[in-house]
Amino acid sequence: MTPNLCKPWEHALSRRQWLGASVAGTGALALGGLGGLVSPLTAAELNAKEKQVLFVWIDGGMSQYESWDPKPGTQFGGPFRQIATSLPGVNISELMPRTATVMHQLALVRNMCTQDNSHSAGVPRIQRGDPKNRGVTYPFFGSAVAKLMGPGSSGLPPYVSIKPGSGGFNYQDAGFLGPQYGALAFGDGKPPENLLRHASLNEEDDVARNELRKSLNKRYVESRRHENADAHAAVYEMAGSLMKRQDLFDATKLSPKDVQRYGTHEFGRHMLLARNMLEAGVRFVKVTSYGWDTHGDNFHGHRSLMPRFDQAYAAIIEDLHERGMLDRVLVIAMSEFGRTPRINGHIGRDHWPEAWSLALAGCRMKRGTVVGKTNDLGTFVDGDAFDIGHMFHTWFAALGIDSTKVEYDNHGQPLPIAHDACSVVKDLLA
């Protein structure tokens, strides 16, 4: 277990990767269409179910030792104790006391074993489900759900991302599906700049401007390939649908009680906005938390990070359950990998894809279950291990999508929606 200290380039998309993503996105458009499901009837059936997803992305690598799979008193266990949960016989880190009270609502996976130990390879691999290389860039899970299930009846964008920093439109997530299936990103929980109608414009003038825009777009595509214009129009319509729901972004309308329950910190605010987005009908909401790459001072880092996660995560599980939404909302909480058993010279833990954990809830997940285990030291998986492809098959199944039958249509080329060599983890499904 040699320490793997991050290189600066691992924390940012390389120029080559960025160009590759850009070419992949525009290339899919230039070749003539975004393609549909092999079976349109399946799409209609899925749409009617109104299933939703909350994807909590813990960027950098949450330590399984300090969260879901503690090993106190062992060689690699660290200083924190384990505590009992609402699920008899299942213990988690003492840093997660609120999550411990909702453990009976969760399905915990402790035997993840993936192959990439760098952020630059692990982040896209995990979020794309690592399909076999077929010469195309596969979509992130959010874009896949947006494509396969559509926006639903809400009329709101099907894929929304809430993250620290800047917002905008993350078309790269969509891969070969085309930019219209990318994520509309809310930087610091705020709508993208210039999304909302300016105060100086009345509704009548805004309608007139939109009609002019549509007319000009129509003239533009008459003599050109129309895929780029179609994608641009789709994104514009997404923005328009959100303009009509300005209440979603009005912090003054948030319940003070809710704000305190979720936490006044950044992650708490973003998770509360995610709950409101789900209530409004957004199909897929991704919430990103940064700062988990604890190569140095791992224990103090997790002592600071875990309480915020614990508070907001438990709050949204409670809310979704109490509001009758947990049966239809699939909740996924995960990183790109875990952290090493061995403590490095910086009192940190490095990247460890060999044995790590993730948590699931809601939407056909078998509540109050633990699948898989690690050995006594937590160094490796004990028994069967799951790669990310197994999770994609399972998530699709939970949403009512048969990943063995439903395919993408990439300009006449049928492509599987999940890794061929993996399958559904039936023990996770109710």
C-alpha cells in the first residue's frame, strides 16, 4: 500500500480531456441526431412512473474507515469509535450519529472494488458506469437518466447539478447523447447567470423576444444541419421553465426550522435546495461536496467534513420518508473510491479503490440491509466484490429500466446502457 499523493493535474480536467469531451459532444450532434431508445414504448412506460434520483457526489474520496465501515482498535482503524445504529448489529463511525438513526432506511454496500486510483480516471469511470470501450464517450448517470426517462410531467430540466463554485451548463456530462442531456449547474445553489428575466423586461416583451429568437433559429437551420440548433433550443427551453419557478431559489421562503435541521453550512443549503427541486419534480438532482481528498491530516479533515454530511444527509432521508417520496426517489451517496488503510507520512489516507463503501436508499432499495464486507482490517473485500457496472445495472433496475433489454441508439448503432460483464445486485432490491 504505497502512498499515492495526488498530482496537481489530477484535480482538474486536462486540456486533452476537455477537447476530447468537446469533440465527442459536438460530434454526436454533427453526425445527425441524438438518437432514442430502441423501444419508444419503454420510454413512455418509464416516464409515467415519475421516479427520481438524488445523487450525492462526495468528490475526492470519503474514507470508509471514518464513515460506513469503521474498524476501531485495529492496525488501520484510526482514532474514532463505532456506534450502534437503528439497524441491529450494524455499526458505523461515531462521526455519523444522525445517520445512525436512519440506518434502517438505507442499503449499505461495503464491498466496492474498482480499478482506478486517480481522480482523473476514477471520477468519469465511476459516473459513466465503466462500459466497455466502443469508441464513444458514455454519459454520466444523470445524463443517462435524463435521456432514458425524460423530464417527466414537471416541465423542469431533467438533470440539475448543485455545486460549490460557478454554475452554467455542463454539456460534457452527456457524452455521445448530445449536449441537451447535460446538467444545468447551480453554482453555490444559485441559478446560472442571466437565467432569470431582467427586472426591466415585462413578460410581454420577453415573449416577443422569444418569438423573434425562434424565427431566427428557424431561418438558420433551413440551410444548415439542425442538430446544434436543436440542442441550443432545448437548453434555452430548460432555462425558460426554471424562470417560471423563481420561488425555488428564494432563500427567504425557506423554513428557518429546515435551515437549522439541514445546516447553515454550504452542503446543508445545497441539500435543502435539492429537496425542493425533487419536490418540484426535477428528475435527477446531483449535489456535489468537495474537499474529501485527505492525503494530509485525514482525521481532522473527516472530523470537520463528516458532521456536515451527516446532518444534511440524515435530514433529507427523514424528509423524503416523511413526505412519502422515498419510495420513488433513489438516493445514492458515493465517492470515486475510498481511502487507504495505511496512514501516510502526512497523517493522511491516500486513494484506495480496492475496498470501499457506498450508501443507497429509496426506490426499490431493500431498506435496512448491508451487502458485502471487508476483512477484519478493512484492507480488502472479503468474498464477492462489486464494480461500478453492478451498481449501474442495479440503479437502472430500481428505476424500472431493464438494462439487459433497453439500449441506446447511437445513429443506428445499438449500445448497452450498462457494462456487459456486470449484472444486477439482486440482494439490494426489494
